[in-house]
Amino acid sequence: MKISKIICSFFLLLMLNACISTQNTTWQAYSSSVNTFNTDGRLAVQADGKGHYASFDWSHGQQVQIMDINTPLGNTVGRLCKDAQGVVITDAHGHQFQAESSSILTQQLLGFPVPLDSLDLWALGYYRADENHRITPDGDLEQSGWRIHREITKQGEPKMLSLLSLSKEALLIKLVFQQFSQADYHQENQCFRQPEI
């Protein structure tokens, strides 16, 4: 399949998503309860005038969350893993990189930040209670320097998250969700870290 067809298919998916979804304007302060979920979908990033497209598989357990980033053809580009010790990124060649903050680490490796530290809360309609926030007149959340737009499907029960859009200065990140389940997801208690030599 040609790259142009892949890109056209992605934008068709974005347009279809816009037709069947509506904005969720309800934001709540995050409580101490842990929300687990398992989801996948498409990822689009616009940074410095360039577009990047991928797919993702994202699981959030009681103690660990993992996001696999894949090419449009399905090849794994890398894995982001966050636990109580920090963030680990494993690239396609098995090399690992670690930091306390996902934004710092992804900025160094990808050239743009991915706020995995708060992304799970924003996806579920929460804002961090320990940080300043603002709800815009049209229902978007502003926090940690990001503007977050969240949409849910109009059709079906329960209502499913369909789009999460993050913007910060010249950076735009869009996640289009194909499925979103808040069922318990069993996984390891911490990220795998390669032993130091």
C-alpha cells in the first residue's frame, strides 16, 4: 500500500470520527482511585510544520501503563512504559532510555514532548488536582501548558472516548480511538528495565 493511501485513510478516519462524536465538556478533579483501561487507535502529530502518523496500543493497569507506538504498516517503533520509578522508552532495536518525566524523555528522543504523566487522566476526563487548570468557554481543559480537547461517541452505550487532542504552541497531537475498555487489565507491576552493565 502506498504511503499516500495510508495518509488518506487516516484522514478519512478523522473525518468519520468527527461525524459520529460530540465534545465531552465535563472535567473532574482526579481522585485517588486508580482507573484501568485498554485501548488502541491512530496517532497524528504536527510539529514544526511536519506531520507524523502512527498507530498505538495503550494499556493502563493498577501500577504500570504501557503505550506501544507502531508505524501505519504495523511495525513497532517503540514502547513507552511508566511506573512508580519513572519512564522507560524502548526503541525498535531494544535500546532503552530512562527519565523521571515522559515529556523530557520524549522531547529528547522524538523531538516533541508526549505528556504520558497526565495523558491517562486527561483521557478519562480528569484534571490533576495538584496543578493549576482552566476550563475554556468551549469546554476544553488547559493544564501544564497544554490545551486538551476530548470527544466521546454519540452512538452506543456506554459512551466511548473517540478523540483526544493536545495542543501546545506549534505542536498538535491527536489520538483517535478505535476501542476503549475500562475493564481491569492484568499486567506486570513495573516496567522492564535492562540490567546495567
